[in-house]
Amino acid sequence: MKLILVSHPLCPYVQRAAISLTEKGVPFERVDIDLADKPDWFKAISPLGKVPLLRVWRNGEETTIFESAVILEFLEETHADPLHPTDPYARARHRAWIEFGSAILNAIGRFYSASTEAGFLAESRALSGMFDRIEAELADGTDRSGPWFGGASFSLVDAVYGPIFRYMDAIDKIGDFGILDNKPGVKAWRQALGDRVSIRDAVAPDYPHRLHAFLQAKGSFLSTLMHRNDQAGSFALARSA
């Protein structure tokens, strides 16, 4: 079986698939495309025009799998070292919190796209409230015997939240917005995920630069803050020269 993961350098949903493949020790090739200028071959095989896509060659035939959740489940069903719990109740709980992770990504998108200060602050509070939910779940979980969402075993929930906290790393460099304040469980989980090799290697070395440029170009309130920070930094460098 040959696998090609069709990707975009910034897509957090692609990162989920890359993390899962790495955790399972499955060889794969990664091909990045420009979503602003989609190649014809991609348009032909992507019904939704989105990444990730997983191109699978088996017995001389190709199958294209789209949507990150479907890709993750496919990998669970076809490869060893499962990342879902074996217990069906725990597995359902994990799947539910994966969906919540997708909702957080949408909230992060609203946060960095807010055009006014009032909207930005409202989205910041909403995002903080979503992490409050996670903090409560981490505190109440019955299987928290280790650093991961499910305790001692790394799971697909961890694979989903690693890219989320990567966004928070970038946001923290722009300013202290208090989104993760007073959430020790979230803080510890974030640290463990940040140290995981599969999560670190799910993006290229230039990812921080690419994400900074993407956020700065949004024309949002956050972009304005970034421009102010950059100008202040340039001014400080000029004064010290």
C-alpha cells in the first residue's frame, strides 16, 4: 500500500493525519499544494476542494479519501497501533471531544479574523470559555493517569489538539490575551503535546513564519496588533543601533 497525503503547509486538519500516520509508523509521502491556485489534478480528485486528501494505492488501484475525520478512521481500521480506546464508551467520548476540537479551530478562525476590537474581545472570551470546558473535562476524567487526554496512552484526541495548541503558541507571541489563564490541566496537556515528536514534525520548519505572514495579511484587528508589535520592534532595534 502506498499513501500520499495531499497537504497545505498551514492546515491543522492535515496535521492530524500526519500525526496519526507518524504515531502508527506508516510510511507516507506528503505533497503540498497552493489552495489559492489549485492544480487541475487536485480539482479532479477533491470533491470539496479541500485538504487533506489521502491518495491510497493498493493492488494497482487508487482510492482517494477526503475529510480528516474519515482519514483518521480509515487509518484506525487499516493499520496497527490503534489510537482510539478499545472500550466503546471511551471511544465515543474521544470522538465527541475530537468534534469539540474542530469547533475550537472554527473559534480560533473567528478570533483571528475579527475586524473590530469589540469583536476580537468577544471572540477571545468565547475561546477562553471553550478551553474552560476542556479544563473541566481534564479534571473530571476517570482515566487521567498520564499526560494525555486518555491518561497514559496517546490518542487521536491528542493528535487533534496538538495543532490547536500550535495556534495558541503563535497567538501568545503576539500578545497576552488571557485565553488559557487559570487552566492548569490545559497548560500541562499543552506542554506534553508540544514536546511530542509526531506533533512537532507535523509541520515544516518554516511554519511559524508562514503562519505569522498569514495572520498579518488577514486585515483583522489581530493583524493591526501584529503590525504595531513589528513597528515597535523595529523602532527598538533602530534606537539600539
